[in-house]
Amino acid sequence: MSDLTGKNIVITGAASGIGAAVVSRASGLGAQVVGLDINESMGESIVRERGGRFHCCDVSDLASWEETARMLGESMDSIDHLHLNAGIQIAPPEASIAEYQFTAMTPERYKRLTGVNIDGVVYGLHHLLPLMRDGGSIVVTGSLAGIVPYGIDPLYAMTKHAVTGLVRSLKAELGTRQIRINALCPGGIDTGIIPHDQRTEEAVFMTPENVADEVLMLFTTEQSGATWAKVSEAKAAWVMLAPGQKKQSD
């Protein structure tokens, strides 16, 4: 992994899972990390314990983003790397699998899901792109469910397909500032959003730390607008081309 000394990195969903692991990895490589999360009590302890600064931010809320962008603009010269990572599923992890189905949807859960998984990416880009240095990079945490069907939680799959489409479509526009954007789309990871009913003896999950290493790799890759699938700890992430795309440079 590259030396990140002096680099400014902002991470959403930083109080747990992949986000917390990226805070640890990046801080250990010398970066100045700001971790954003809605969970203030957990964020204060975990992000600071892992070497970063914490700021409370509800990624689904415009006003929260406005205040966060103002704080970041006052506290750092520019953002070198941005990791838009916050994500949830349609139901809480203790819910039965039946509650994840489309027919079990409630408007409140749907609004929260799209607010975090879609608005959290769109609002994050809207407010933080002006703070990014030219030549910087963005990694969005997608999901394998954003490139293949995921019948357990169809609406979660919908939100991740939306993120994949956005990342693939922003390459040219962000390229005018030499800013690279990529989506990391992992399979099952041992984080708090996994439904408890999926934690069977046969289930195998990747660790957040393993996926965090892939995030750091994508901070420095020269590719942009790519969707990177990650299915196991033993296999590095690889680019999955969009339908009809013949090569990565298309």
C-alpha cells in the first residue's frame, strides 16, 4: 500500500465496518482522516481510537452535508481522497428475511434506505467535489448486489445498481479535473448490516480489513469510472465491464 503521509481523506460510515477499517489503514499510512457518521457516540470513540477526527453527519440530510462541508472547508486545504461508504439494507439486521422482501416494504424504511444509499452518495459528491483537489480520487462502496440480482433485498439491490450507474457515468465529467471515481462492489462482508438469518454455519464473509485494503488500492489506481467486483479474500478485486463495453478505456 502507498504512503499516505500528508493526504487528506474523508470517509462516510466511518464508525463501523469497512469505514472504520479504512480509517485504521489510512491513518496508519500517515493520512489525516476525517470520519463521518450519524452514530455520534460510536463514532467519537472508534474513529478517534483508530487515528482519525470524527464529525457527526447524517448523509441523507442536505443541511447536515452543508454544515459538514463548511467544517471541512475550514479545517483542511483540500480533500485528496473521498470514500463514500455509508450504506444500509431495507430492514434492521435482527429482522427476519421476510422483512427484506419488496412486499414487506414500508415507506419509512424505503425513504431511509434511498436516503443513505443514494442521496448519501449524490449529496456527498455535490458538497465535497468543490473541496477536492484536481487529480484526487473517489471510491464509492457499492455491492455485488449492484451488478447482479440480490433476491433477499431487491430494494437494496436497486440502490446499489443506481450507485454503479452513477460512477460509470461520471468518468468523463470528473476527468476534466483529473479526478478519478470508482465503485468497489464486494460480496458478503462481516459488518453490522448483514441479516442475522444469513449468518449460518455455511456462510463465509470477508473481513472489513480485507476490503479496506482494496479501497486504498483504488485511491491510487489510474482507472476511473470502473466497477470493481470483490467476492473473496483470496481474490483481488477486478473490473466488471458494463454491458456492451468492450474495454476499460471505452
